[in-house]
Amino acid sequence: MLARMRKPLIVLFVASALVAGACGGGNDDDASSATSTSAKAKPGATTSSAPAVAAGAAPLTGLPLADAAKAKRPALVVKIDNAPKARPQVGLNQADIVVEEKVEDGVVRLFTIFHSNDSDPVGPVRSARTTDIVLATPLHRPLFAYSGTNATFQKQVSAAPLVDVGVERASGDYFRQSGRPAPYNLFTRTSPLFGKPAPQSSAPPPLFPYRPEGQPLAGGAGAGGAHIEYVGKNITTVVDWAWNGSAWARSQDRTPHKDGAGVQVTPKNVVIQLVKYVSTGQIDRSGADVPEAELIGTGEVWVLTDGKAVKGTWSKPNAEAVTVYAGPDGQPVRLTPGQTWVELAPVGSARLT
């Protein structure tokens, strides 16, 4: 498929392609074709500085990090499926940050970032999308684990600022887990992937500022949670977050979202970033467009932390910049140290509860 260019302030990666495959070591993708461009900042554009974290704290959680070796390693992104047949997943509660994105129809996938913890195993691993390229770009060349793609998108992954440790490059570190249907049975382990050579990579920058332990949030209004609907042509994924007194408990499709160990997902922070999705020109098997989230620019954000909701604005001037989530006073919202989920929710799809 011909490449398609959009020219706001920068040129973005536009689309990935996905070819279904149920066999071990092969492509595990489900979109039929690809279009793509490159994620480059406009010449002369400035990259926003990353927030600071306390000395000795993990950059992606703000929590104390006892293992100095882990502090120096790069981030590892694992694309994890979130379709009904993919649940329960393994590794969600061990990740530092999880970003939920719409991929096609009403199906969502998880851009799962590991740095301070490991998960052996982790999965099920699925394919990349062009939204992932912009998410990965500020992370200082992260390791990128995914289930494969077609030749057109592979060229874009190879040119992106990341280290490819997908199934085609590191097939010996992936395996099919028995008892699960293909293609929802592809798993890997973070430990061997962290050991892959990455000489040009470095530790990720902090993506959020954090409050000192025990310091209450200034501003914001009390909130019980949030409701999000990722609506598609044939499928709608319903996500609910509810404050339980210490964290935000997640439900999906009206059922508590638990990992493979039976533990419910309960991050300390939920960032609901309202974004526009645009068609990549790809069509999936159901006849639905395969979308891409527009992540460069500005928009509305709701930050759920410490039992409160802060309504503000997100901004990202170029692909390399760390997204800033500012409150009504224009200052970055300071999160509670711990795990954070970011919902790339379509505009008009969410409400506070």
C-alpha cells in the first residue's frame, strides 16, 4: 500500500500492518495492509525536558529502587493483547506503566513498559501499531517486544528509535503456552530480553512528576472513578476504574480485570488522555478501519490520583518530547508514586463517575 503523508507540525509514523499467524515464531498479526511515514520532529523544534524524580527512585514509578543495576538498564516495551480471548494476561501488575490504545474495531491493546520490575513470563504478546512508535520515541531507545509484522512495517520498526527484540529477532525467547488458543498464546520473558545488546540505549526518562510519599494532592475534586467505552463496528470494550481507598481498581467488560495470578489490576494513577483517532487506510478482517492515535499536539486530560480527579491539558510538541499533563494552574500534575495506567481514550468516549 502506498505511503500516506500528513503534515501538521511534524511527520508521524502512520500505520502498521498485521498478518495473522497461529504458528510459533511467525507473524501474529491481524490487519491486512500497511501505510507508514516517519516520526521526526520539525527542524528546530525543542524537546520538552523530563520531570525530575527523587534520588534513588525508579524513573517510571517514583518508588525507591534498591537494585542499582536495574536503574541503568533501558526500558522494555511488551505489546500485550487485551482482547477477550487474551485474558487473563501475565505481567500487567509488574509493569511500571501501561498504555491502553485502540487498535481496530473496538479492540484494545496494551503498550506495557517494564523497567524496575521483571515478569517471567509475560504476555500474550501481539503485534505493533503506529501509535507505538510515537509512544516509544521519548524512551531513549527502548527494547521493543512484539509478535511480528509484514515487510512494509518492518522497515519502519527497523528505522525507529528502538531496539527490536520481537519474535522475528529473538525467536528463542518466545514460546507458545499450552491451554490457550492461538494466536493468544505467544509469551516471552523479560529477563532474557533485558539481556539483549542495546549499546545506544539508556535508562528511560521520568514521564511524570511525583509527590513525596504521603504528601496529599493539592487541588482536584473527589472522584469515584471513570467509565470509558472503546466503540467499534462490531465490538465495544468497556473499561471502568473505581477508587478503593488506596488505588484505582480496574474492571473490563463489567468484570474485575485480574491477571493470571488472580490479582486485580489496581494502579496508583490513571491518566485519561482524550485523543483523536484517525484512519490509517488499513481495513481489518471485520471491515473496520485500523486507527492511529494522534499524540502530537494538545488536548484534554483527566488525571486520577489519590482519590481525586484533576482536569487539565496534555501537550506534546514533537515525537521526542515527554507528554506534559498540566492541571488548571498550568503546572504538571504530581502523581502518587507507583504504577500508572494511561488510557488513550477517544474524544467523547469517557466520563468521570
